[in-house]
Amino acid sequence: MPTRGELGFTQTYADDYVGWPLAPRKLGQGVYGTFLNPTTVWPSGMPGANVGYHQAIDIPVNDAAGPQPVFAIEGGRVREARRTTQRTPLGVDVPCGVVGLGHFRYAHVRPSVAVGEQVEPGAEIGRTCPGWWHIHLEELAWVRGRKVMLNPLRPGAKLGPIADGGNPAIAAMRIYPKSAETDPSPRILATNTIKGVVVPVALAFDRFPLKRWPKAPVATLHVYRARIQLRHEDAVVLERTLFQLDRAPGPTWRHFFRPLTRRSAPVAICVVRKPDDCAGRFWLRLWENGWDTRTVPNGHYALRLTVEDAVGRSASRTLSFRIAN
């Protein structure tokens, strides 16, 4: 059975160019907006059941230095080059636009290319739009005629080098009753009396501390991969990979524990308004549909979660509890 979020097909490109869409093109860039950040207003409450999630990454841009060149990370014929007016998170309308080229789409960019134009990889395709403090980068694939959004930061993709010098972390693990998964203030279950249908969850994230200029914002990113192991006394009773973030791992209600999940602040708000905490909260469901603890014997258990980032660093944490149905 394939792991949720695995690519499931081979993504091929028009060329073997590897780099970044901002200068310096061949050095690692900072990353702020994470793949699967909830696209709610900020600061946000519990994301709605059908809220969208950011299927792209945001690469910070120092607007104080003025508009900066944006470069193609894959060559090909331009399929989209649109100019419009966009309202920034600070409420300012600015002339801006979008460029679509190859398997990528670059937003908050003023195009300098036209639809149908042939572009070489690494060539300039536009300039950044002041007021956004980032460019939004999407990666797309077309599978059996259907568009699929991919994580541009996944291993082996076009972005490189990935200068992720931080370590992933698991800040907390908890268990909630399944009946509380839509409660804005859910009740944590005591670990000595777990029973019925529950939802184990974890607050996990990847630290990505790279800054391309001294006051550039930094926010935590979503982890790339997660695995669980469940032990009963001395025996392993379950072991599996929860997800691998090459693409969105299925419906987001099966991935995030909504009552605790929050979005990161938009880049512009983080840079200009400097709130105390820009980072989002990514509470992962460790059982997608909930876990009926009546299917296993009563007794003491240990649930171990291991998470990894896109460059292979990992972190683990164990939650011990007693099932008493």
C-alpha cells in the first residue's frame, strides 16, 4: 500500500538545471511559507473543515532593496504571463502578476516574458512585487489529465541546494477523544485511562533558520516524513509510515488535528508588524480516521513518533499510556 503523500509517479523535467528563482541562484535560499500552511486569515482560529491549504512554498524577498529579478528554474515555453493588481496582506494594492513556465508557477511577480516565449533555465522572467516580501512558488504535474500540486522542497526536485541547517522537532504528543476533534478547546485525555475511539496527535515541525538578509523572517516548516511504532509491553504491534510530503497527503482533515492547528503569519505581516510569534502550529493526526482502542488488549503501550526533514535529519518522541476499556 503506498504511503500517503508519496509521489507515485516519476516527475520528469525539460532540463537538469538545479537552482533557485532568486539571486544568488546557486546558493541555498531561506524558506518561509510552508507547504500545507492553512490559508485562513491571520491570526486564525481553528481552520474550517473545508479550508484551503498552501500548496506551494514562499521564498522571502528583501523589499527594502527594491524589485529583484526572478529566474526560471526550468526552461520551456511560457504558458502564463499575467499582470494584475494584487492586494498585499498589509492592505496595499500593487501592480503584480504571475508567470507559468514548465512545471512551475511564480506568483507576486511582474512578468518580463510573454506567453509563447521560449525561455532557457536560469533566465530572468520578471521582477518581484514590493509589498509582498516573498515570491510564491508552485510545482505542478499532470497525471492522467489531472493537475497535481507537488512540494517543491521534496528531495530530488528542482530546488537546490537545500540549506536546511535546522533540526526537526516534536514539541508535544497528546491523545484526544475522537468526539473532540472539532471542538475549538478539546480536552486532553489522561494517559492512564485511555479508552474508546481516540485521536493521538503531535506538534511537529522543521526548523529552517537560514536568512538571506539580517532581519529576514523565519517560521517553522512542515516535516517531510513521519513514522509511528506502537509497542505493547515488549512487542511491536504496529509500525508504519504515516506520510511523505511529496504532495498533499490526502484530505487535510485526515492529516491535521484542526482544533490545535494554526497558520503562520504572512511574510509581509511578520516583517513589517513584527508580531511576537510568526510561526504556525502543525498538529499532526497520528491515526488518520481515529483509533478504536477496543481492537487491542488493555494494558500499557508506548507510541513512538519519528519525523524527518527534507535533508534527512530526524527527531523522535515517545508517548506512554494505558488502555483501560
